[in-house]
Amino acid sequence: MLAFALAGLLLASPDVSGTYRIETSKGLKVKPGETAHAKVEVVPRADAHVSPDAPITLSLTAGPALKLAKEKLGRTDAKETKAKGVAFDVPFTAAAAGKDELKGTLSFFICTEKLCEKQKQQIAMVVEVQ
């Protein structure tokens, strides 16, 4: 029984959520018909980095007042940052006045000297169309 408990501990993924933060655009204000850009960035701690070789995706949805240029962004859309993270530029067009949201799921691998772990984070950005 002890062997099973130890095996379970060894198979559990370590918590690496403290090795990075996700930054998104704040206070987005756009006029109807205008094309704008939101930013989503993974900012790793000094001893971590986003794997440059592993898959990375940002799947997006938008409310009725917004139209996305692309609903899924991948490795070719991600720009490496000086801090060894990645940043996505998310283009969208404002269709109608009102408040709306850009939502997404960001999937990537964060690595340290000892390990690389897959992360999946939900993001949301409020957009005000005036």
C-alpha cells in the first residue's frame, strides 16, 4: 500500500504556477467599426522560461459586439519576449457599442532548470465599444 502512495506522489505534477504570470490588456476602449489589438503575455520568473519548442495555443471567443480576426493563435503567432516569455497580439474589430469580453484559453509549457510542465490558463479582457 505504501508503494502505491509513493507512486502517486511521484506521478503528481509539481505546481509551477508561481514561476510565471499572465498579463493581458486592461481598459480597452474602441469605436464601432474600428480594428484594435489586445495583448496576452506570459511573463516568466527569472529562473523560468516558456519552452520555445513545445506547442503553444491561444483559443479565443468574443461576445456579439466583437469580431475576432482569428479564433486560434499558435506558435507562429507568438512573439518571444526578452524575459524568455511569449506575447500574443490579438486583433479584433468592434461591431457594436457596449461592453463585451474577449475570453480565451492559453496552453503552453513553462520550464525551469529541472522540469517543463504544461500549463492551461483562462484569460478574459473587458472591451468597451463607444
